[in-house]
Amino acid sequence: MPSASSVTFSRFASGVTTESAFDVLAVAKKLISQGKDVFELEIGDSPFPSSPSAIPAAKAAMDAGECRYAPSAGLPELRAAAAKYMADEYGVQVTAENVVVGPGAKNFEQLFMECFVDPGDGVLVFTPHFPTYPPNIARRGARMVTAVLSEENQFRPQMRDVKRFLASDPSPKAIVLNTPNNPTGGVATRDDLVALAELVRGRDIAIFSDEPYDRMVWTGKHETPIALPGMLDQCVSAYTMSKSYSMSGWRLGFAVSSQRNIQMLGKLTNTSISCVSPFTQRAGIAVLEHDHDSRENRMRQFHDRLVKLVEQLNAIDGVRCLMPAGAFYAFANVSEICRVNKIRSQGLAMYLLEEADPKTGVACLGGECFGEAGQGFLRLSVAEPPDRLESAAKFMQQAFAHGDRIAGYLAKNPQYRL
Ligand SMILES: Cc1ncc(COP(=O)(O)O)c(C=O)c1O
């Protein structure tokens, strides 16, 4: 237990919530260290090594002495490479001045809120949602307003919710869009985004478009709102090397917007992290320039694993799982199993990890880790190799059949009672 102190935490810190994937990861690692065989489907990380060009480029940059401060907005060459990526992949004609570099995509949640949102402002978030949106909205003293993504609508954002937010919120200021969506795999279509742009164009409304899974769209193709007329001025789109290039530990990403917005995001970077290390940025330039084919090959592997996992999950009694339109998670509806056993889905997830079997476990996340709208679902990432994914699904099938064990777990952990 931390020791008592005369110094009180801020109201924000006292109430801060964190990404629970990391908590489940810690339990899984502890069980593994005690000898348990755990199928690790809890964390959204790529199982592949860093994209091939990353390490040689970073080493060369270190040897060349690139170990000092870099410009806050990023190295001009990385900004230019990112602008070319936007033109090549999405037809967005931007230049290096439209790009700011950051340590992954997550940091842009904070900078976006600092850039546009004042205390009391309303920020619309579609839920289930990435768990660090609420703290980054709370940091600014703003209000999170939620709209539910539902299975019937393939977890696509509904524009009637945007209309309602704009019409009824006392101070609407920003909308957070995440396509492909983590955890649901929902993907906004071009029509959705055209309708969104029509609703906000010319108004004092900013969009944060969180796009870490932009290379993982399995149905249709990835669409970004900044490609639409007028939206460069009103939208900040965030990208990362973490998922497409298997570089989560490097902490590297970038955001794209109008030059005016990017200058402000550069200033805010200056006042916080100063800059991303230049040798990391050199790795980013190298992968953008050279690793297109290996990236697409890895994306195909994620897709193939997902197709199989979804099929195996659907073969389990009481489980229903849509093939996600994007991202590398299966978001399985287990509400029937939850109802029968009177257990919340996060309880079911912890049961699979801790109690279903003494020697083996599956680590995954209850949908509640992404807000209450996720109750009744489990999120499983396809980080493990295909044969392990198949064994994990078989394990789940058997574990769900043991109502007595689930009841025993619930008796010891009543917080998970539905
Ligand atoms: C929706 C979403 N946003 C942001 C991030 C953070 O990515 P990064 O590692 O680039 O900070 C993730 C990672 O899981 C994510 O799923």
C-alpha cells in the first residue's frame, strides 16, 4: 500500500481510470511466471517483430549521433514521408507542414483536447470506446457524452446520435471517432463520414479521428474524414507505427490536420514531451519508405487468423461473433452465457484466466473494459499463432460448459455478479 501523505492528489488524479488491458496483462504474466499456460489474447499488440527496416535504421542513426533533441513537430523527413503515406494510401494531398510527430497515437488524445476543448465543453464518444478517451477529456474538465455502437448496426457510428449531440448538448465542441473501432471492429463507411462532415462543416466542432488500425480494414476500405472537403481544418487524424509496423514499444506515430492546427499541436508537443527521439523517427522514415510489402503481408496474416478465430468462436454454444469489419480483435457476444450464469463478462474473462483450469487459462478482456456498453462481450486479440488460437477457443468451449466452476468463481468474486 502507498504510504499516507499530507499532500493531496488533484481531483483529476484522484479519479483517473486507466487502460485495464494492462491490469489483465499483469495478472496473466504473474500466472505464466507460476507455470500456467496462458493463451494471451488480452492485449492489442502485434506478435511480429518490429518492421524489418526499423532496427537497422535506428542503429545507424544512433551511430551517426542522432541522440539529441529533435524539432518538436518532428524531423522534416518523417513529416514528409507521412504526408506521402496519406497521399498514397488515402489520396489526401498534404505536405510535411500538415503532419506532427508524436510518441504513438495515444498522446494525441491529450493534445487534441488541449488544442480545442475547454472546461465544460461536450465531447461525443461512441462506446464501447478506447479506455483512455475519458481521462483525456477529464484532464480538460470537459464532459464526455456517449452514443452506443450496436451489434445490429455492425458497430458503425450512427449519425442520428451526432445530430442529437449537436442539437441538444449545451456546449458541443468535439467528436471522437475511432475507425476501425477498438474493441468492436466496427468501421465507418464513406457514407457515414460524408454525413458526419455535412453535420459539422463550418461549425465550431473539432473531430479527433483515431485511426491506429487504418491498415486493418477487412470489409470495404479505410476511409478517413480528413479526406472530405473542408475537413482538414476541422479534423485531426492520428496514426501509429504500433499496429501496422509492429512497433508499439518504439512509441511513434503522427497526426495530420491543417497547417494551423498542426502548428498548435507542435506548440503543445513543445510544452510537454519536447520531441520524439530522432533515432526512433529515423526508424519511422525507414519503415514508411521500405516496408510496405511486409506490412501488407502481416495484415493478411491478421485477417486470416481472425476469420478462423471468429469461426471457432461461433461454434461455441452461447457465443455469437460478427466477423469484424476491421482491426485485430474478435468482439464476441457472450451475453447468453452471462445471463445463464448471472456473471458479468469481465467476471467471465477473469474466470477463464484464473479459475477455469489450474494449468491452463485464456487471457482476454470483458467488454466492460471499454465502457458499460461492452457488458456481455469478450474482446480477444489474435496475437497468438493460429494453432494456439484454435486451442484457446476449444478451452473456452469446455470452460463455459462448467457452470459449477463459474458459480464457484462468482461466490469468491461477487463483484462480478450480473
Ligand atoms: C483506439 C486506439 N487508440 C490509440 C491506441 C494507442 O496506440 P499507440 O500505441 O500508438 O499509442 C490504441 C492502442 O491499442 C487504440 O486501440
